[in-house]
Amino acid sequence: MENCIFCRIANRETPARIVYEDERVLAFEDIRPQSPVHLLVIPRKHWMTLGDVAPEDGALLGHLFIVAARVARERGLEGTGYRTVINNGAWAGQTVDHLHVHVLGGRVFHWPPG
Ligand code: 5GP
Ligand code: ZN
């Protein structure tokens, strides 16, 4: 989708520090990290929120989380734990309208979130 920053990153039109890539998803460093490790995992397909994911897209949604676990493992986060977050819509704090999984680690996180 034109003018979508994450589609542009997926198409290599905008640079990013990509840490994993395949034909369906990619993972890259967040430009404003909120923790020592802060990665974003995105589908190449432009979904705005979870609400756009059709039942037949379940395998892609599953793959997104498999890759989130993989990059977390590669960063050594499995032992201490890490947080995966999807913000959906304004009140959740979504600022980029292309569905993405945050992978946050390297420090303690509190619950409930702010
Ligand atoms: P949201 O607030 O939508 O859940 O998360 C969007 C995330 O994307 C934020 O953590 C923000 O720092 C990150 N972000 C926004 N623009 C860019 C960009 O151009 N490049 C990268 N690598 N991250 C971005
Ligand atoms: Zn997009």
C-alpha cells in the first residue's frame, strides 16, 4: 500500500535494520526502542489491525508469531522472558496502521500496562 511506512520497509524503499525476512513476513529494529531489545514483526500483506485478518489468513497470522518467537530466541530473550504486543486502533496507541507485533525484551515489564 502506498504511503504506508511498513509497506515501504517491506519493499526496501525505506531503510530499516532488518533482522529476519522471508516471503511472507519480516522483522526489523524499532526506530525508537522502548527496551534494550525492541523488534517489530510484520506481514508483507497490509492489514491495518487484527480485525482485517480473514479466517483463511490464519496460517500467515500464525507464522507472524512463530517468527516473533524465533527472533526473540535469537536475541537470547527466552530465558528471562519477553513481551509481544499488538496495538489495535487509537485507544491502544497504534500509530502505524500496518499490523505489527512488538517484541520487547531485555528489561522487566509491568502489568497492567499503562
Ligand atoms: P504502534 O504505536 O503503532 O504500536 O507502533 C509503531 C512502532 O513503529 C513504534 O514503536 C515506532 O517507534 C515504530 N516506527 C515508526 N516509524 C518507524 C520507521 O520508519 N522505522 C522503524 N524501524 N520503526 C518505526
Ligand atoms: Zn502497509
